[in-house]
Amino acid sequence: MTDQTDPNAAGGTAAGMDEETLELAHRLFDAARNGETEMLRSYLNAGAPATLTNSAGDSLLMLAAYHGHAETVQLVLYHGGDVNQANGRGQTPLAGAVFKGYTDVARVLLDAGADPDAGTPSARAAAEMFARRDIQDLLG
């Protein structure tokens, strides 16, 4: 997962982002990645897009899920993050959480309607591949 923004990415802003806007986008990605929920909340409440993606297609939700921040995941979902949005490699937030073994994040995503069979590899396949028994039980 990279930290670069793509001005043409889904949920992003128009081409020609100025330096200040790019810096803000980087701060938002860092906040999601680091679980800085309150900082991210202030920007989302002010209208920052919950569907913002970087150049790799990683959304705020993907970054929060992949780095194990269940509270941040809930926040982004509340503000309209797409629970099944895959990144540029076809990976979903749920598959990212499963890969890293974050059962609490997987539970939040599943409760929000995440499809365990979406993406490549799917969360179900990742749970099986990495023997994540606790998450396999959640997936049913």
C-alpha cells in the first residue's frame, strides 16, 4: 500500500490538486493508517470524502482495516466508506483485516455487510490460507 494520492481516483478530488490539498490527503491517509480516529473524525465531519483513495486504490477504510483500527473503521463506515471497495490489486478491507489477523476489525466489517467472497483473494480464501480459525468461524 502506498501513500500517494491519485487525483483521478474514485472518491478523490479533481485533477490538478494543489500542494495544500495533497498534503491534507496525505494527513487523512496517515490518520486512517495510524488509527487517529478523532483527527479523522474532525475532517470527515467537515466534509472530507470517506471514499478518498490513494494511487494504489487504498481507501481510508482499507488503510484503517489493514492496520487493525476497529474504531477508525467504524468511523469511516459511518461517514459512507464502501465496505466492499477493493483496491487496485482487488483486495477488500475485509481481506486485509483477515490477512493481518484482526478479528475485531473483521467483525465490524462483517456487521456492516462486507462480502467475505469479494475480492482477490477473498476474505474467506485468506482465512483458510492463513488458518485464521477465529475469523473462519465469523465467516460461517
